[in-house]
Amino acid sequence: MEVFHPIPLDVMQIGEKTVVDLFILHEGRHMPFLGTDGVFTREHLAELSRFGITKVYIRGGDARAFEKYVHDFSEMILNDPTIPPRVKEATFYVSASHALRKAMIDPGQERFEEIRKTIRPMLRNIMVNKVLLNDLFAITEHDFITYTHSINVGIYATALVMNLNGGENAASMESLERQCYGYFLHDIGKCMMPLSILKKPGKLSEEEWVVMRKHPQWGYAILMETGFLTDEAAYISMQHHERPDGSGYPFGMTDIHPCARICAFADIFDALISERPYKSPMKPLDAIEVLKKEIYTDFDRTLVDTFTRMLGLNEEQMPLPRVAAGM
Ligand SMILES: [Fe+2]
Ligand SMILES: [Fe+2]
């Protein structure tokens, strides 16, 4: 059976060719709406909106071509002050997924430069308009491709930083940008792992865990080689699986950088609320209860309190059952 992916209508470019076939869902069936190379017009948008349609569908096999289409326009969209936040959020999500997927297949400076091009204007938008971040937080359900785990963790961690201390003394743009490379790329070391482990539809064996525990060091090495290793990204990539009681990996260290703790909480949260072949997704507020068991320090407590407050703001928007990449 053919697989179709939903895509938010907001990422469609008016007046541009679609590059893939578009479908709409009608009475449970995917009906052709606009063929490849058809120009998506304002009339198309009006027609869909009239029927309350907010999503179109593409074939699963077209996902990469479509991501590229969105990514090609993303810099212009994210930098344009006249484009509504909703459109920017959807564009950022698809575009960042595209850049991250490519970086994980072939991690190199050029790839990371593409991620920078997506993250930097998005952060600028977030700094001037925090509402955007709340919406971005809720958009994480827009999942039709892999690598969403990295984006989700990047979004949750950025939201945590921005909301720490009740949003007072928020990080500067430069500091946030240095951290963000770490959050969005925290699992980049997994690109060195065999797919048989990465995509295993069940729990890992002890031998497989030995390999898994290496991804923080591999990530650190990749970021260093490509010149993307900010101080913060170094701590985040290396320490996001360390735990203050020494039970983490790769070194079992107890003195953990605050940015790595922020990443750890975002990481655990996304894993808990994601569907896996061997477990159902947890409700966000239940996931918070699990996070509370990870509190070792006053800073940890502050992070969980901040997370709880953020979810309170978005609670009704937050049922996010979906399949995500591994922790
Ligand atoms: Fe990880
Ligand atoms: Fe992770």
C-alpha cells in the first residue's frame, strides 16, 4: 500500500512549482490535487481553505524532494518580517529536518552551514517574538520524516533556556546560538552507528549498547572536525547522557555542564512522549513525573519546574503521539 505523508499547507510557496505530486484526503482516500511542476496558486490556497483543509499529502518516496523544496525557500521566509509566524514555524521544522538528515548521512562543514542558515534566522525570530517559540513547541507533531528527534530536542532545549528564571535574564542571541548547535546536533555522533542498531525495533543487546555509548564522543569529534564545536556544543555533545550520580555514559562523570543537563531533560522528555515499536507514547504530563526522578541538583529542579510551567501553557496543544528517532 502506498504511504502518504501529511504536510502543513503553510509551507507551500504561492506562485512556485510544487516539485512533487500533491494529494488531498477525501473520505479516507488520497485524491490527486496538483501534479508535479504544477504551479501552486493563491486560488489553490483559497479553494483548500474554503473546505477547512490545512494539510496536503505527498507520496512517502517524494519526502526528500519536498524537504529540499521547502529548504530552498526557508532562508528567505525566515528572514522576511512580513511572513506570519505560523508559516515560519512550519517552514523551519521541515527545513531543519532536511538539513539535519543530510548532515547525519554525510556530516561535513557544508551540511552544518545549511543547519546554521536555518537556525540563525529562526533564533532571531524567537528572540523578538516569544509567542513564536510557544507555537514552535506545539508544532513538533508535524512529523513526516525522520530526524525529528534532534529538532524536537533542539526546540525543547531552546524553549527551556528562554524560559529559565521566568524568562528573565534570557540568554543573549550569541550565547543561545552557540548552545543551539549543541542541542540540534546533540546526537550527530549517531551517524557513525550501524543502521541495524539505530533502527532496531526493540531493546538493544549489551554488545549493541557498547556501540551506542560511543555516540557522544563521535559527535564531539565530528563537531570539532567541522569547526562547529563551540564550548557549549562540546559539553552538550559529550555529556548529554552523563548523570549527576555518575550512572551515565560515556565516562560516568558527576560534574556536568548546565547546557548538557538542559539537553538531557529535553532528550529524555522527547523519548518518553514518542512512540517506539516497543512502547506507546507517554502523555506529556506523565513524562514530567518521570523527569522528576532525574532531579539530582537545584538546577535540575529549576529545569523541571520550568518545563512543567511551559507545558502548562501548551497543555491542550501537546498530545504528540508519533514515531521519533532514538534517544
Ligand atoms: Fe544521545
Ligand atoms: Fe537524543
